[in-house]
Amino acid sequence: MNVAVCVKQIPDPAAPGSLHPDTKNLVREGKLILDDSDSYGVEMALQLAEHAGGGEVTLVSMAPNEETSGLRTALAMGAARAILVSDETLAGSDALGTAKVLAAAIKRAEPDLVMAATESTDGYTGTTPAQVAELLGLPSVTFAKRIDVSEGSVRVERQTEAGYDEVECPLPALVTVTAGVVEPRYPSFKGIMAAKGKPVEQLKVTDLGLSPDQVGSAGARQEVTDVAAAEERKAGEIVVDEGDAHERIIAFLEQLKVL
Ligand SMILES: Cc1cc2nc3c(=O)[nH]c(=O)nc-3n(C[C@H](O)[C@H](O)[C@H](O)COP(=O)(O)OP(=O)(O)OC[C@H]3O[C@@H](n4cnc5c(N)ncnc54)[C@H](O)[C@@H]3O)c2cc1C
């Protein structure tokens, strides 16, 4: 079974991030790392391919400056190869532009199953995977905590607030994985060495049959107009019990529509 995993490479969250003064977009000039959210999708894909007894895991990424550091981490975990789309015309891509690029790259891998994280940790609109599925005409199942594949279909336990739903759909399909549902393996020394020689196909926008005005700032339908610091948390109110504290707390919760 062949699985394509969308893998976002992001600035190291441990380093202080900065925004471009004009575009207000996150500056992504330095080394990028594998988004922690995607390590769960990679692990799940590796387990599914191992369980199926064959097939390959292909990573698909769109990132600036032909960055491969995050991809090498996922290749060291055990993925077989990667497709990287990196092109100056992609600067300023919104979520739909990103989805167009990922969908076109995924098509080349002809996967039985496409996986992505539920949301990234740097931009997190949480909309990219559903848009990829729509562009590819695939069923989309989100928030998976368990995935079983058999005989041309996929059965997913889909996390909900109350527990989980069981969803089944035919393959090929796109499934998004919730963080924490599997324990991502640490790349072994052997895996790290092997990853250096694994193929990373580098593509430009036109290699995908897309035109530069469909992507990047030219194709974006969203614009970041302003960025403001989040309001500081205000100090809470201390309710001194004079016999009516419970009534005041209930009234407060009712005002918040919690009760
Ligand atoms: C107007 C505008 C301009 C922007 N300009 C830029 C820019 O110049 N440079 C820039 O880097 N970002 C830019 N962004 C942000 C960029 O569009 C988003 O990071 C991208 O659309 C993915 O959205 P997300 O992070 O919300 O992903 P989510 O939808 O939260 O991601 C869910 C999952 O989808 C997959 N995924 C998402 N993005 C990628 C990817 N790139 N490669 C592989 N898998 C992926 C991953 O599995 C991820 O966990 C811009 C956004 C806007 C609105």
C-alpha cells in the first residue's frame, strides 16, 4: 500500500519567530524542521505500510529555499522518498494556493491513501488537507485516532468531543491525524545515514502544470492586513463568601452561557 504524507517544514518553535514588516507573514529564511504535528502522520503511515506487508511512504512538502531538513528527519524515520515543491513564485501562498500545489504533487505519487495532520503548529488554519481532498476529488476523514485499511477501504475512528465516530470510506482517501495518537519513532543512527541517500524530487510550480498566477501572492484570496498582540489575561475576580457566593458564581456562569 502506498501512502503519501503531507509534511510541513516550519521554523523551529524554540527560536523566537518574526514577521515580515510589509507582508506580516512569518519569516521562514533559516533552517526549517519537521512540524511535530506531522510526525504522527508519518508514524501512522509507516505502521500502515508495515502492516500491509509492502508499499512505500512518500512525503510531500511545499517549502521555501529548497529546504529539506525536516524531510530528512521523516526520511530517517523510514519514509522511502520525498517530493518537494520550492519556487520563488510560491511566496505569499494562502491555504488554497498551498493545497493546489500539494494536490498536484500528490497526484504524481498515485497513493492509495493520503495523510496529513489535523493542523500545523505555525500557521494552523486547519483547512489545507480538506482543500487538498476536494481538489483531488477524494473522500476526506478528519481527526483520526485509529486507522485500519482493508480490501480497498479505510476504517477510521474519528475523535469527537464525546468519544469517537466510526467512519468507513473507499480508497483512495485523505485522512487527517490528531497529534498524540501514536508514538512517533526516533530516527536511528542507521536511519539517519540512510536518509542522506533517499531520493527527494525537487519540483517547480510549472512542473506541476500550474501557472504562477494560481499560487503565491498572485493567486492568494486572503491577505494579512494587520497583526496585533493578544490581549493580556485580566486578573480574575475573587468572590468572598458572605453566604451568597454560590449564587454569584452561578449568575457569573449563566452570564458566560456555560450553564
Ligand atoms: C495571505 C497569506 C500569505 C501567506 N504567505 C506565506 C508565505 O509567503 N510563506 C509561507 O511559508 N507561508 C505563507 N502563508 C501561510 C501559508 O499559506 C500556510 O502556512 C499554508 O497555507 C498552510 O496552512 P496552515 O499552516 O494553516 O496549515 P493547516 O491547514 O493548519 O495544516 C494542516 C496540515 O496540512 C499539511 N500542510 C500544510 N501546509 C503544508 C505544506 N506547506 N507542505 C506540506 N504539508 C502541508 C500538514 O500536514 C499540516 O499539518 C501565508 C498565508 C496567508 C493567508
